[in-house]
Amino acid sequence: MPRPRNKTGNPSGESGESDARLSPGTENYLLCLYKLWEDDEIPTITQLTDNLKQLPETEGLGTSVPSVAGMIRRMQRQDLVDVGSDKRIRLTGQGLAGGEDIARRHRLAEWLVVKLLGMDLHQAYNEAHQLEHGMSQNFQEKLVERLGYPTRSPYGRPIPGTGEPKMPADALTLDAANPGQEYIVDRVPEEDAQLLKFLADSMIVPEHTVTVLEATAYLGVMEVETQKDKVSIGYNVAQQIVVRPITISSGLD
């Protein structure tokens, strides 16, 4: 499994790692920008501010537009981001490498919390934020081995360094699914703990199947059959759930 790059280009993590590690605040910005990059979104300052507000309050980030703009200016000086004439923020090559590094640590931390500590899925996102900043390269390698070499997070996002694509080629959001057709859940939103608890309780989680029974677009509601029950969800929620059609290669019986 390829090792994540650090700021100095030293992949070993055995020397100089603490000096190369960015501040937790900068890493949080990179994680947020990296996730937007995965979703093919190039944010403005205002859009980035809205996304940063989804991070746990314990991260202590300032989320006013002026404070975010100030951080972006610092990150420009560090050659982590560019701000174009269109006022949109893009990761540089160095910024993308930093985003991959923190995203990898965060998603491994989510698995640690869920698989090794046995915590509920809706708790893992916030807990991972407490763990991600202190992971050494050696710790990551041991953790990956203990976890069985996962390629995606518990929520379905790819773990950088594993070769997983940003999104499967046949993926679509649940609101676009055909009624009566069975799909595999590929990804669910992780930031909203209350929503995630509902999805987990309903078994709308990665690698479980769902079928849209009825979709009423003008009411903004659809009825979905899961492996547990039938539930009604809003289109605004369905738009955040990524699914893929079941095929022979999906590996489900």
C-alpha cells in the first residue's frame, strides 16, 4: 500500500515527521477542501465557510468569513492553495498531498473507533477528529494491518493510498435511483450525527441494499425498502446518499 506523502517528501515517517506535520487547524482546512475536491466542487470563501461549520466544535475553528479568508491567505503563502480570478479555492499539488495525508489518517481513525473500539457509526466522525492529528506513519501502518487493509472509510469514502477511485463509475445519488431496482449503498454523509444514527438504525449504510418503492418528487419524499424495514426519507437526504446498481460483480448473493 503506498505511503502518504508528507511535507518534506520523506515517506518513512521515522525522522522529521513532527517538523513536517502541519498545524491541526491547517489540516482541518485541507481535509475540508480535499473532500470538496473528491466531490468535484471548487468552493468560494463563503462556501468553504459553510462546510467548515460542519466540523466538530471541539476543533476550535473560527468559522466567520473574515477568519476563513485569513487562513486561506496563510495557506496561499504556504503554497497549499491557489485562489483564482474567479475567487474559487483550489488545492496546489502540495495542498492535495496534504489533503490526502489527513484524509487517510481521519478515515483510518474512523475505522479504529468503529471496528476496534466498537463505537456506533454516528459517533465515529467526531471521535476521529480527536485522533487524526496525532497519528504517526508507523502507527498508521500497524493500524492498517490490524484493520485488514480497508480501502474505504466506514461511510464509504476512499482511503487515499489504496487505489480506490473517488467514486465508482456507475454511482448515482439515491434520489436518481429507479423505483423497483435494488441498489448497494456506496456512501453516506458522515457529519450529521443525528441523521447518521437514523440511517444506521434503518440499515442505510455502505454495502447494504436498498430499493426505492415509491418516489414523489413534488412532495420531496421517497419510500425506501432496506434490509431491515421500509422507511420514508426526504429528497434532501437522498441526494447525500450514493448508491450503485447491483451487478454480478457486486459480490452480493
